[in-house]
Amino acid sequence: MPGPSIGIVGGGLIGLSVAWRLAQAGFSVSIFDRGSFGSEASWAGAGMLAPGGEVEESSDFAKRTLASRALYRSFVRELEDAASTKIDYQECGALDLAYSSAEWHALQERAARQNALGIISKPLDSRQITIFWPRVRSAGLAGALFYPDDAIVDPRELVAALLVACCDRGVPLFAERTVDRLEILRNEAILHTAGGPQRFQAVVIAAGAWSSSIPVTGVPPIPAAEPVKGHLIGYQQPAQTCNTIVRRGHTYLLQRANGLLIAGASVEHAGWDRTIDLEIASDLAQQAGSLLPHLAETNPTEIWTGFRPASEALQIGPWHTPVLHLAYGHYRNGILLAPWTAKEIAAQLSASFQTR
């Protein structure tokens, strides 16, 4: 006998992860996306799993990122088994660089706060940098910290694996299927699409930056979501050119197993404008070249943009009724928070149906 029916609006990494976990738990899940699955923020994201670069102090956000990071290895291994594929997942650590006394002091202060949360880092001297990161600029280096627990994953490979795993669990995938309206009733939700109305016992909105653009009736307005545009650039490089994450301030570099070395990222409140700004890309290239000098003589092979899903807070859980659950507002950390989000939403819905 099929379990309770759940409709998921949004087929990015968050929506697919939630769908997979719900299907494993026995729910009858269908997932709808306005475009192609995983083609927005999940496709554009670099793939850092890096509390060391994101967490500043104790908070609910910090607890969630650390909990999700702790889940990642088993999440990837289980998904690889389910999809019979290999996912580029590297527990490579991260190098944070300071090129002034002020930057070094700020890094040390942050590290002290992070240490109290269990985020480990250790200082490195210029000799160690030269030995283990020979391509990193050593001139003017004031200090560096290494975060051994930071990691990277290729989100495009995660999405591909999740699509296979969801299909194997019998999850219907409705691509190019915009939800025109969502009607919340006492004990069910109705998704109105061009393919006709679809009735479910509960619905999860996981549409990233588009989440609050879906008209919802029957409950108070859901929290606003908005796009925050970011440019990224990529260089095709020999393997192990950049063997860890490398960061300075808001600039980061990482290299996927396929050789793509990514530098990012800008932060732009530009609405839904997808235009590539060559001046912003040039600035990213300059910053990348300041960390790995050989890149100053290399032209990027790829430039792209994406929309981070921003909201006033991370929106996870029921919204005024167990019939509607929210799963958006992850901003820069949707890839990192995917395992925790999926586990949390699955647990909440399981508990909800036990009490109905």
C-alpha cells in the first residue's frame, strides 16, 4: 500500500534530496520543476562544504551546517550505491590566507571563536605553504590557517545521481512543469499546473529563489525569497593544480576532479538578470591570479552566473499547517545543507503523519 502522497515544488539539489529521503521512508512522492532538474543554483554552485569559511560564531545556522557536514560522507556513499555511480567528493581541507597584519589578526580571532564550536584549524608558516602549496603566492604572506575538515563536492554529479536514485524509487519527475498556484486545504494541497490539478496530502516548497513567487492560498503569505546573483569563472587545469580549497576574504578557489578550477564569487542584488558582466569576471580573474600567480597568465575557459536563494532566514518546516512545508532560503549553503535539510523534512513529515 503506497504511503502518504507528497508533492515537491522545485527540482534542485534540495528538492531532489528531500524527495529521495521521503521515498526511502515510504512516502509516495512527486516532484515538479519549472525548468530542467538541477539547472539553476545547484548547477551554478562551486560545491564548497566549508563551515570553516562560513561559520563565524555560535548560532542555529552554525549547528545546522556542522550537522550537515557530518552527514556528508555517508550521504555521498549511500547515494553512489543507490545510483551505481561515482561522485566527485573530496575531503581536501581549506587554506585561508592573510596578506596583511589586519587580515591575519582577523583570521586568528575567527579561528578562536570557531574552535569553541569544534571547527578545527591550525596555523601554517610560509615554509609549509611553499612545500604543500607551491603555486600559492608567498610574497607578502602574513599568515595562514588550514581547516582539515572542509571539503568539496561536484553538485552537478550529486543532481545526476539523485535523479537516478529517485527514479529507482518510483518518484515521478515533472520537468518543465510550472506550478501556477498552490491551494492549501485542511487535509490536502492542490497543485495547479498546465497538466491539470494534482492533489497531495502534503506539499514541500523547495524552489530556491523562486519559492515565494508561487501563489499560495489557504495560509498566510510565505516568507519572501529573492535571487542574489553571483559570477563564477573556471579554468581547465592539470589535476592537483589546486589540491585544497584556497581562500582569501571573499575570494575562493577549488578544483574538481575533472580539472575545472573554479574561482568565485561575486555578490549582486540584480534581480533576475542573467547577463554575464565581463568586468566582474575580469575582477574575479585578477583576484584568482593574486592567489595563484600562474592564473594571471591564463584566460578562464568558462564564465557563468547563478542565483543564490536568499530569504530573511532559513525556511525549514511546516508553515501554519502540516499540509505545507518549506525548504528554502539556504543562500550560499544549499549544497552544504542538503543532507541535513532532507533528513529534517523527512523526519518532520513522518512525525506529522503519525499524529494525523
